[in-house]
Amino acid sequence: MNIKSFSSGDLLADRRADYARMLDEAGEFEAAADLMEQALERVPDWPAGLAMLAAFREHAGQFSAAVETLKALDDKDDSDLFAAPLKLAVLGAANAPAHPPGRYVEALFDSYAEHFDEALTERLAYTAPQQLAALLNEVEGQERRFRLCVDIGCGTGLSGEVLASRVDRLEGFDLSLNMLSKAAEKGLYQDLRPADLLRCPEKSGLFGEPFAQGRADLVIAADVLMYIGALENLMMNVRQLTASAGMFLFSVEDAGEGDHFRLLPSLRYAHSRRYVEKQLSAFGFQIKAFRNVTLRKDGGADVPGIIFLAEHIFV
């Protein structure tokens, strides 16, 4: 999310914030924090400014000061747009929330939409949709067609690009309207709608005329669960979407051994294989196959993940 776009309404404070950001990018972290403090003297209740100050203090190794700034931000940011609870948890100053703030995720992807495909595929070597399609081919065969695929958290439609040729109808749902707009430009989806996967099925946006329950023989979620956290609400929606014997194809970042999910410094969530298996079983799904893979790059390092294909075995 581009904090730069959030003006304080005070020209001098904005100018100081711009200089502070330049200092931070140049590695002058303490100077950046000092200048950002000066900006906030003029607009002490500016949430975006507090978010920047917390980041600069963290970069400078001033962790106690960063925590205090994030606590102040948490008090000012009623919508959790700047995700202070997540950042406090990463710094060890709070318990990790079960889910990220919805407004934060929406704003994050709204800001990414214009350059999302280029950033993921060219700079971050993102291949999750291709790897998921390869797993589907391996287990179900390349000739199998699907009557209806629902792409939850469809983003700009990267999964649609690899699946459209083998489905009769493709629906896409996402929290970000900007992402949906970019997906529409590709002309692959018969329907694109906003939805919140963390809300109950009746309020999620996934159902209601003409979108029936149990309509999909394939549901895909590529690079989605890492922005979900605890999976119970998501799985309620997936269960309601998926026909008996329908498939759920998805990826997670790998949390390693154990039965848990955890918040990462990237502010994404990782899930262990055992935790995923437990959630799938609780909602009537049986794993047909899984593979350990590299999902993308982050800071030049490989991001380990797991891809799954599960079958809905109970109505």
C-alpha cells in the first residue's frame, strides 16, 4: 500500500514526510525518524504519518519507540487501514490476530492492482497458478473439463489465464474492486463480483440470485489463504460453494511442522500441512494430492509453500 498517497492536509508536514521517506530509502533511518517526528508535531493525529514513523523507527532499530508509535496508530486508525495490530504482533508486542484487517487487505490490493501482474510474474517469479494447474492435470488428467470454476480471491485473473480453456464457466470474486477491474480487462470471466471470504456465506457476496450454493465443481484459491489467517470462515464458504465430489485447488505458505498457522514478518500468514488437513476434514474435504513447492520470491529468498487438491466428499 502506498502510504505516500495519504496526505495530512498540511503542506509542510507532507513535504517533511516526503524527505523523511527519501532518507529512509537511502538508509538514513534515524534521520528519517527524526524528520518524521517533526512532521507529526504539526499533525499529531495523522494515521499515515504515524505508520511511516513506526516503520522508520523499526528500520533504525528503535523497537520500543516503534511499538509506542504503533499503539498510538492503533488508537487513531479505527478502520485498521494501516494494520497496526499485525505490526504490533510481528514486533512481539501483541498476540497475532486470527485474521488481517479487511480494510487493510482491500487497500493493499487496490494499490497493487495496476502493476500486480508485472510485479508478481517478472520481479517475484510468482508461479502458483501454473503449479496449481499442473497439479490438477497430474491428478485429474489434462482432458477433464469443469462445468463451473469459482476463482475466490481472483485478483487480476492470473488463475483464470491458466484455467479458462478447460472450464465452461468461470466466475471470479475478490475484495478489491481495482483487482476486479483489471481481471475484467482480460475477458476470461463470465462474472466478476466483490466478495469478502471472511464473512458468513449469507453475507460473503458469493451467493444469492443467480449464484446458487453447491454450484462449483472446481474452486481455486491461488495466493489467497496467506491473507486469511484462521481458515474456519473461508472453509464455510468453500463448502457452500463446492458441489459433492467437486474440487478445491489452493496454495498456502508453509508454516512447517505442527498443527498451526502463524503470522509472518511479511504480514502474511503461513499454514502447516497438518492444520490445513484438519480444516479440510472438518468441512467435508479429503486431500487427493499435495506438493511442497516454491511459490515466489520475497526479498530475494524463496517462499516455501504447499499446493493442495482436495475433494468435497460430503454434501
